[in-house]
Amino acid sequence: MEGIEQWKNEAQRWLQQGIEYAQRIPPTQLYAAIAVSLFTTLLLLTIRLLKCTKCNTVVLTGLCGSGKTILYYQLRDGSSHLRTVPSMEPNEGTFILHSESSKKGKIRPVHLVDVPGHSRLQPKLDQFLPQAAGIVFVVDSLEFIPNLRAVSEYLYDILTKAYVIEKKVPVLICCNKTDKVTAHTMEFIQKQLEKEIDKLRTSRSGLSEADIASDFTLGIPGEAFSFAQCSNKITIAEASGLKGEIAQVEQFIREHVKP
């Protein structure tokens, strides 16, 4: 009891000294100090909030029919939701990955966004890129060849966006539907994408600066394009959203959104 009383008296003495010191400070200086302190606190809280928002968002994108929405639901609740139809608005949610739902301890939720793949809706991607910790670009391995040009153009547009390059946003090229016998391998898909993007790089270099003002040039001039030349990390993986074989997608997400 004596120890507690001693600490109490000491605290009261320090409080009294603090009040006396504050009374000796001119009011204008005191108000200025309080204002600076409040401003600094608010600024730090804002920076922390923005940092947290950015570092747990993963964007799913790709052409319509590639299987993005099925991947979204597999990641969220382990179901393929076969009756899903192409959406006109992004599917968006913050949750713990289904494969981690039985794990003990604190696990950081992922903010996952499934951006519509229709060509007219692809610009919606720009709304979410500033918060993206990673991008999962979904490719239909079954219908890859008929859609090669469109897939390559969309991927090229993503890889040349200023934010993606400046922030070095990692991209996973997810070859979906690989459980099918006639699906193309991810090695084949990678080579074909690199060849097609190399052609796009050449053709688009002839555009006027006004047409490509927001774009950056991909690759190394004079050399055939490869994903290894990109400033951000590009990886390629296989998946089957229908069968729930999405381990490589989950690994990518957790590599860039720490638990």
C-alpha cells in the first residue's frame, strides 16, 4: 500500500508541474503546438489506413468466360457456384481464404475484387489498381488460341499502365481449366503470349505520343519480348476453378498479402 501511495503522490507532483509549465507558455504557442500535434497524428493515421487498404487487395481480371468468378467463389467459400452468370459489376469482398478458415490464430483477411471481363467494362479495373497488392490475370486454357489476340491486348494494357510499372505490382498469369484434356499447357501459353505481346509492342510503337501518353514501353529495345524483362514480377501458374485446384493462386495471394 505504501508503494502505491508513493506512486500516486509522484504522479500528482508531475501533473502539477506539467500544469504550471503549460501556464507559463504563451497561449499562441500552446495552441500552435496542439494544432501541430493533432495534424501529425491525423496524418500518420491516414497514411497507416491507406497503407493497410493497399496491401491486402488482390484483383482478379481477364476476358469474359475465363473463369474469374468461379475462382473468386472458390477462394471465398470453396464452392464453384456453377450457376454464376457474367456480371456487369465487380464482385468484391473482404474475407479469410476458404482454405485457411480452419487455421488457428490471427489471419489477415484478403480484399478480393473480380473485375468484369467484358471489353466495355474492363476500364473498371482502373478503379482498383491503386489499391492492388497483386493482380491475377485469368486465361482460359481451352479457348486460348481463338482469344490469343484479345488476351494479349488486355494483358499488354495492364502491364503498360503507369501505376503497375511504378509500383511494380506483381502479376500472376493464371491458366485456368487445365483439368481438361484439350487444355493448353502453361508453357505453351506463356510462349504464345510473349510472341503476341512482342508484335503488339512493335505495332503500338508507331502510335503518336498522344495515343500512348499514359503507357510505358515494355521489354528491351532490339530484343524479343519476355516476361522476365518486366520491372514487376510476372509469374505463371495452372489452376482449375471448377475442381477447386487453386493452390498456386492461394500461394500467390499469400505471398503478397501476408497472413
